[in-house]
Amino acid sequence: MSEEFIPNREIYSAPPGSPATTQPTREPILITIIGSATGIDLVIKILHRLGFAEARAWSKPQIDPKTNRPMRVLTKWLRY
């Protein structure tokens, strides 16, 4: 993995031209990983090393009802 990567820890703001609000808005964004248990664990560890999310922030393994494969979900909150 590249040593030049710097995790982005900024809070995203609304795009220019968006209506201004008096209070910040929070929006939950769901990130889902579906695949083999080994593959899911590997992706979660990589994302953790990149500073995206703590490994323990992901849900416990579940079964995706559509594909019948393992999945894990993460909720990230955006403020804008």
C-alpha cells in the first residue's frame, strides 16, 4: 500500500449554490459489503488502515436476503 495516502478527515460541506441552512444537516449513509467472510474482513481491515472507519464500527455479519451471502453494514454520518 502507498505510504503517500493521507486519510480525508474533513467534514463535507454543501456544494456551492446550495440553499443555505441555519443548522447543519446530518444524513446517514449506509455502506454495505457483500461477499465471502474472508473477503469482507479483508476489505474492512484495508478501510481501517486507510482511516475510513474503525473495524468495530461495522455491523456483525448478516446474511443478505437477496444473494444469501454474508454482508456487513456501516453507517457514516455526513454533516452539511
